[in-house]
Amino acid sequence: MPPTIALIGSEYEENLSLRYLASSVALDGVESVLVPFNEAGRLANVVSEVMRVDPFLVGISVPFQSRAPECLALAATLRRAGSQAHLTLGGHFATFEYDNILRHCPAVDSVVRHEGESTLRELCGRLLRGEVLAPLSGAIVRGPDGPVDGGKRRLTALDDLPFPDRRGTPREVMGIRVAPLVGSRGCYADCSFCCIYAYAENADGARYRRRSVESIADEMAREYHGRGTRLFVFHDDNFFVPSADQNLRRYSRLKELLDAAGVADIGLVIKCRPNDVTPDLFALLKSMGLMRAYVGIETNSDEGIVSLNRRITAEDNRRALSILRALEVHLTFNVLIFDPEATLEGIERNIEFIEAFSDIPSNFCRAEVYAGTPLKEMLERDGRLQGNYLAWNYSMRDPRVEVLFRMAVTVFAARNFRHDGVANLNMGIRGDNELMRRFYPAGWDRAWNDRLVDYSRRITSDSMAVLGEMLAFARADGSRDAARVKGLTASLARRVARADLAFVNECRALRRELEGRIRQRAGIHFDSAFVDEMAPWAAETGRFGSSVGLEVSTELLPAPLSLRPE
């Protein structure tokens, strides 16, 4: 049998990070087993699968800080189960926290930093040949005298990487086969909270790298003709460069190549910054099949734009959403209402912005702290960083804003942060509506669409009304009275929960009607699952999932209680 490794990570859809690694080691004749680890409850199953395979190396992907404890527990459990494999960790979290990982988790043998395709190939080769492992470029390897830093490895040109391993049947959404893919890595922006910027900036290579359009078109054609894929979800953290002319040329060329390859009647999902939205560019993308754009609004307050280093204006935000609304391009966005420098006035501006675009599915949360980011460095420098490397925390500068945040994270815990909460269900049903509009047009009509827009508008308006009440309470200095804070929080939480029950039931009814329209008008029958179907549209919850991952304190007031804002 050929030598085998096990690659472990989340696999709600095809995990590109693992699948690029799998295709890379395959170049050297090394087989890989992909082991999904989607939740802590699957730990025993994962261990059992790894022990059955008996690989010579186990790679565990730790892209999200919130899941680090589960991944470290998995490594320790594998050792206790008797695994003799070389255990290596990779991903954003591991790239920055390798020192803590190797200090606190003796089960881990090495940490692969930054992009791992070339480093993993060399690591596997050395293990198979029985060679000394350290120093190894791109990795920190545990040695007899302690960890050995092999230094950074130069990033590989993206066109030189093999396409990701596409084993298995593509996932389907309402009968349409889906493939995630990337046309670039990194981002040209430098937002202070962004782990993608920190990860790319710390690597040895350009912070933002793109594949050639020829390579992208080739992969899409293979998926389309070889596996019947028609919906392409681009996971690029930024689909564009800050040049309207360059963007138009790049995607005009991609359209030419796809047309020449016979790739037609497809759907596209992308992410972008608001300053890159232009009418000509998105009219082009819509003609290519663009169904949904996630627009990184993040904040519309003056202090938030500065604190988060967004390098945009509030007008950029409004202009982008107005352009996409006029083009009838479906979109979603998220707002980091709370950040270290948030003010009550800024929160009011964000509420007004969200309400102005209440017809667009959105969500709101706090800017979280990730390893390696300028935000973490700033909070640490100012003595405001709390927690540890497994879960960083902080308090807002204004104590009234801190109380407001703690109230909000309690009141909206289920609505905003659960994968099956109302915010994600709203994104899901609107995304499925666009899928029907694109692929089953006989089932879609304007009146039906208007009902879904109204559903979104009512959810957003309800959230903003509740948040507005909390804001007024904080402004009236009610946040200094612990009993009143807890009383209002409990009352609003019950109110939101009652509303959520009605919204969930309404969404289920809308979903059944949507499926009925496709069956009756388009004559299409398919298996469906209410919650699972929404994943491609609600995927952005990963960006703010750590807001839930933090253990929310039962104390709703910051200490000291008597502290007044200056």
C-alpha cells in the first residue's frame, strides 16, 4: 500500500485548505484520508477513523481560534489512543500561536506556518526517508532540545499548485451541484481586525496573490464538464484589486474563456469590499451568472472606520449597496457595531445604516481579537487585552457601550449567532430564492420575491428596534443600575425569542412554498433539508462565529460599576 496521511478539519463543504494539501502530497505518491471534524462531539469518531487508517502523519487544520481547544484536545486524545503518527497543526491560529501550542500540548510534534502545500510535502518526504526533521523551512519542529524554527518558506505561485483534490460527489443545493474555489489568496487591504491580512502580511511573499484567469477558467471547466458543477462559490477574501479598469479586464477575459470552454448557465458567489463596486463591473459579473455578493461593510461609523482601519468612507458603503440594489444583485453584509473605540453616537449611525438597507439580509456583532492582528497588538500595548491565546477578549473604552454590548450579545445570542438562527435562515431563504431565480426561473415571480424582501425587512427592523431601545437605555444612564440592566435584558431576550419563533415558522412555510414552486412550475424534484440547504449563503457566519465562541459573562456590568465615561 502507498504511504498514507490523515488530514483533519471542518468539511461542511469541500474544505479547500485540506484538499490543496491532499493534491500536493499526491504528487509524491502519498495518499491522504480526509477526516471531517465539524464539531467537538465527533472527536471519538475522528480518533477511531485515524486509528483505523494508521497514517504515518496526521495533519490537523486549525483555521479558527474558537475551535483551537477542540483541535488540541483531538491531538492529545490521539496520543492517548496510541497513535504513533507525526502530529502536525496548521492554519492561521497555529501560524501565530505555535509557541503556546508546543508548550502546552506535548502531543503535537510540529506546526506548519502559513501556506502548507510545499512544507507538508517536504515534511512527508523526510519522515518516509527517515531523515532529520529540523530545521524545516516553513515549520516549527519539536526537537530533543526544544522547538526548532526553520524560518519562513517562500510562498508558491498559485498557478504552480495542483488543483484541489475533488474526490467524492459534489454537494448539491436544491439539485444544483456546488464547488468552492479560490482565484486569489490574501487581501490588498490592511484592516486592523482581519486575520487574513495578518496571516498574509506575516508570510514570506506578496500579501495578495492571484491566479491567472486561464487557470481559474480551466478549473471551472473541469468541474462543469467533469462533475456537472453549475454553482461556483468563490472563497477569495477579496475578489478584486483597487482598480476598476483592471477588474473589468480580468473578468471580461474570464467570461471569454468560459464561453469558449462551453461553460454556460452557471451561478457565481463572491466577496468584495464596498470601494470595489462599480456599475459596469457588476453588470458584467451579473451577465456571467453572479447570484450573490457578500459586501464587507464592517462599519459605517466614523470612529469604527478609523479604529478598524477600513480605508473607506461611509459614502462608499451606501454607494456600493445602492449600486447592487439597482442592478438587482442579491447581497448580504455584516456590521461590526461594537469595537474597542465604539461610541453611542457611532452605534446609532450603524443602526440607521442597517435600517436604511433593511431589505438586504445582514447581521451585526463585535470586532473580535485574533492572533497576529494589529487590533490585538493595539489592545495589548494599551493594557486592554484580556483572556489568553485560546480566547482573547477586551472591554470597550466607554463603559456604557460595554454594557450595551453585553446586553446585545445576550438578547441576540440565538438570532444572530446560531447557524440555524433567524439571521442565517433569512440569508438562506433569500439565497435559495436567487438560486431558483437563476436555475428554475419558472418558479420565480416578482410578487413572490417581494414577500421575501418584506420578510427580511421585518427581521432587520425588529432587531434595530430592540437595539435602539437598549441604546436609549444606555444613553439615559440606565446602564449604571445592575438590577435595571438585568431586568431589561431578560425582558428583551424574551421578546426576541417570541419573535424568533414566529420568524422561524414563517421561514419554514416560505421554504416549503419555494420547493413547491420548483416542483409544480419547473417540474423538478429533489431531496431537501431545511437547515443544511442554506450553507453556501450563510457561510459568512464564520467571520463572526467567535462572538459566540467566547463565554459570555453572566455579569452584565463592567467593573468598576461606578466608572463614568470621560
